[in-house]
Amino acid sequence: MSLFIGIDSGTQSTKAVVLDLEQRKTLARAQAPHALIEGLPAGHMEQHPRDWTQALDTVIAAVVSKIGSRRAKQVRGIGISGQQHGLVVLDAAGEPIRPAKLWCDTSTAKECALLTAKLGGAKAVLRKTGVPFLPGYTAPKLLWLKRNEPANFRRLFAKGALGKVLLPHDYLNFYLTGRAFMEYGDASGTALMDVRRRQWSRAAIDAIDPRLAEVLPPLSRSDEIVGTLLPQIARRYGLPADTIVSAGGGDNMMGAIGTGNVRAGVVTASFGTSGTIYAYAQKPVVDPEGEIAAFCDSTDGWLPLLCTMNVTTATEAVRGLFGQDHAAFNDAVASLPAGADGLVFLPYLAGERTPNVPNGTGALLGLTTHTLSAAHLARAAMEGVTLGMNYGLRRLAKLGVDAKEIRVTGGGARSSAWRQIMADVFGARVVPMVEDEGAALGGAIQAAWALQRQTDPKAKISALTDALVAVDEARACKPDKHRHALYSQLQAVQDKLSLNLRDLFTLQEANRARSK
Ligand SMILES: Nc1ncnc2c1ncn2[C@@H]1O[C@H](COP(=O)(O)OP(=O)(O)O)[C@@H](O)[C@H]1O
Ligand SMILES: O=C(CO)[C@@H](O)[C@H](O)COP(=O)(O)O
């Protein structure tokens, strides 16, 4: 019997699933929350890596206790998925030098402009690496560290005792095994890698500091094994000493595996803290406009991806305002017609990446004495974030990704009212998965694949996903053509609102800076 544990260290919580490979089912699940550090200036989003390791310990202890110590001895491997792009800097002793700056941190717009100019402009960046410098990505965070916290930056290069630059899931791999490397998928989101050649980009590294080449870990294929659990960790978890840890990957790359998106023709949308839509590709897909990210996936292919920053960030903010639970919130949404009686919500509560408006803020248009209600705000928020994702879906379509059916995963995909809105906005069938935790399942499957490849170097991950990933047809939603037509009009309103507010965002940003 072979069991595999999949972990997804997301922005709001860490989730674990235990996969029984022979029985083809999930045996246990667990979840532990972790919070953002409070009280930081606007735009700064940070978490402490030790909060991730604590949550990891909690969820592994919980699933091990659920399956029992006898079955825990059958665990063969662990695969870790993590929020992408976060900057984890470690000193020579492997201790975090400072908290991690996250994918949703927008404080590095200036550094993006500096790096873009150093590489010769936006087009030159796309030529050299395939990935533009955007505030969410890791490269500008490193330049930010150098410019704003030079003492912390210097600690990476202490004489004779170099530190490390890692991504969130690499840090968890390091915690479990003591070994550090980056697999292609998550590494492609650093904006330090040439995604076409799958190598660190000398030009991008030198633009920040040539010494970074010494503290970036080696790049690895996605089927590689990081190592086995450190003896003390294996003992603490009650898992076999030879439990392997696979390369893992960014949460979207692992979500691709967990939704069976490992061959062309499948499209996945994830409704987590962020919103993402992505599709497997056999070759790099570089968007000449730079809006769709030319990421690698975590099966040694590529994963063109769009990401919006405001999905459950926005719906949860509205839900929290009125103290509703998810059921009441979803009922409120379902109680209103499509279009929320004309209330339009521009959801840039955390700035935005697609379109690239890091200084963006939210807006409501269409308030009347009738629409100023909890239910209208709830529906408008859900519609607004979904329209935001549709902005990028249209761009993906221009790059050749045909989305007649979309597999959905992430917390938001649990809501039936939301799934109908998705289908109507996207004009596509929307199908949830039997296992809602797609990224965690993807971790477990990748670990099983990495182990298989040890004895059968040609083992295909698609054979595993075909056997282990299932869609839940009973909860699928079909688009309604009248509602889709209405949402197309609302899309035009949201697009215009976003464009017309850009100068105002800049003005507001200056006001915020003055009042600090
Ligand atoms: N039924 C639901 N309706 C709407 N939102 C939901 C529902 N269930 C969970 N969520 C939200 O989904 C989010 C968590 O999604 P998840 O994909 O785990 O995020 P992340 O990986 O970014 O931490 C939370 O904000 C949670 O409140
Ligand atoms: O930045 C991106 C993708 O480029 C985000 O999708 C992060 O990877 C965070 O994911 P969630 O916590 O929302 O799943």
C-alpha cells in the first residue's frame, strides 16, 4: 500500500490531503490558518516563514492522527505546493533574515521600473527572460531589500557563510529535508529565470546584484526528489525515515496537476486569495503584451497563466462587513438577479496585477438607496472579481487558449452561486473537481510520480492524473446566453472604469504618501 501526502501552503492557510494510490481516493484532510503580519504600511504584505512551518506541522500531525499510526507507516512521499513568488531570505544558518514579502505585496513598483530600464525596456525584458518585472514577482523584492534594508541584504553574503534565496514552497522543502533547490515551475515566477531556456537569467540577476548567482539555489526538473525527511522530522511526524519529498511547485503549477491540467486542451481557474486561469502548453507561451505570465509548470512543460490579486480578498472583505457565514453570503448572492441591479464593483482592494495597476483601489458604481444593501454588495463583489478574471481570460483566448469548459478549484469554487456566475461571465461550462483542494492533491500526485520515475524514468504524470483526478459533473454549471450577454456589457463598464480611474489612482497614491 502506498500513501502520499499533498500539502498546499496557500496565502490564508495550509491544507493537507492523504492520497491512497491503490484505492484512488483521499483518506484524510486537514487545514491550519496563517495570517498576514498586521500594521505594515499600505502595499506591504508579509508573513513569517515560521508560521508556515507551524501550520505544516499542525496539518501533518492532524492527517497522521486521522489515518492512524499503522497506515502512517505506508506513507511513501510528500509533495509541497506553495503560494508563488514570495521572497524568503535565509542566513548561513538557514534562519529567515526577515519575514517573507508575498506575491500580493505591491511596494516594489519603483524597483520594477528600475529593473525594466536596466534590461533595456519592457520588450527587451520579454526577449531576455519571457517574464516582465511586476511587483508581485520575486526579482523586484530582492532589489527592494537591497535599496531599503541594505544590512539585511548584506547578510545573504556574509564572508565564507553564504545565505539562500528561496520561494515559500522551497523553504518548506528545506525545512523537511535540509536541502535547497528550485524546480522550474515556481522558479519561473521569480522573473530571474529565462523561461524559454529554463536557466537563471544572467541579465536579470546582474541588474540586481551579480552576487545573487551564489545564493540562488540550483534549478531542477520537476520529477526530481529533494531528499528524504530529516530523521528528527520523520520521528516527530511518525512517518517512515525513507519518506521522500518531491520537488513540489507553485500552487498554480500544483493546482494544474491536481485538476488534470497536464496536457493541452484543459483549462483551470483557481478561486483562492488570488484568481488564476491557466492551461498546460508544450512550448513557452510569451505574451507580447506581458499580461499573461509565461510560467513553466511543475511537470516540465509550460503554464501560460493570468493572475488577478483580488478574489476572495474582496468577497471575504464584504462578507466580514456583515458578519455572514458562507451559506448566508451565498444565499444573499443567489437572491439577486445577474448584474446586481446595476451595482458594479471594481475589486482592486489590494492593488491589481492584471491589468497592471499596483496603486489601484476599489470602486463602486451604481449605488442607489436600493443597491446599498448587504446582498447587492455581496453579488457585486462576486461578479466584480469574476469579471476581473475574465479580463485575462480574453487575453488568454487571443494567445490561443480555447476555454469552452473550465475546471475550477480553490475555496471560492465551493460556492454554487459563484460557479453559476463564473459560467455566465466566462461563457463556458464550469466544472468543479471531486477533490476541491486541487493544489494539495497535485502535491500528492507529483510525489507519487517522482517516486515512480526512480524505477521507470518514462513514467507519465498523465497516467496518474487520468487515474486519480475526477471532475464532479453533478455540480457543473452551464452558461446562460442572456446572462452572458449582460455580463459582456458589464465587462465593458468595468474595463472603462478601470482605465478611466488610472490618473485618480496616482493622485490618491500621492495623497496617501503625504498623509503618512
Ligand atoms: N463556500 C464558499 N464560498 C465563498 N468563499 C469560500 C467558500 N469556502 C471557502 N471560501 C473562501 O476561500 C478562501 C480560501 O481559498 P483557498 O483556495 O484555500 O485560498 P489560499 O490558497 O489563497 O489560502 C477563503 O477566503 C475562504 O473564505
Ligand atoms: O501570484 C500568484 C500567481 O502568479 C498567486 O496565485 C499566488 O500563487 C497565491 O495563490 P493563492 O494563495 O491565491 O492560491
